[in-house]
Amino acid sequence: MLILSRKSGESIVIDGRIIVKIVRVEGEVVKVGIEAPANLPVHRQEVYEEIQRSNQQALTQPKAPLPRLPRVKLPPAPGKAPTGLRTLSGQNSSLRT
């Protein structure tokens, strides 16, 4: 682990793309600002660990089958005979199920 000393207002550059700036020091609390590319996730360690735990649980839990949705019979389009019914001329409708 690299350990660096920085004062309030000073920064550290990582890989030329990430800037970690010491914004202010209040007692034992250090306020840190981080500038990083938008495609690079930045999390507090406890949040990152919870994300990892949740992802691992999602991978190991058995997946319940999804319920089947009931079939819905749609009404015929306006001006068309319903499916499977005969038209007034006695011909079968062009629509079939």
C-alpha cells in the first residue's frame, strides 16, 4: 500500500484519469473529492462490499420459475368477422386461430 501525506486542498492523481483531492479536514474526518471518468464506478468501501455480497447472493440463489400469463382473446378488428366464425355470405372468415 502506498501511503502519501496531503494537506487540505492538495491532490493525488491516479493513472492520469482519477484525481483525489483533500477538500477539508474536520477533526478525524477527512473530506475527499474524487474526479473520475463517468464510466468508472466510485463507491465507499462498505457500499462496494454490499454490492458484491448482493451480486454473489443473486448468483447462488435458485431461480423460481416465472408464472405463465393467461391467454387473452382479443376482439376482432373493426369491420372484420371474429376468428373461426362464418361471414354473412357463408364463407369462412379469412382470420383463423
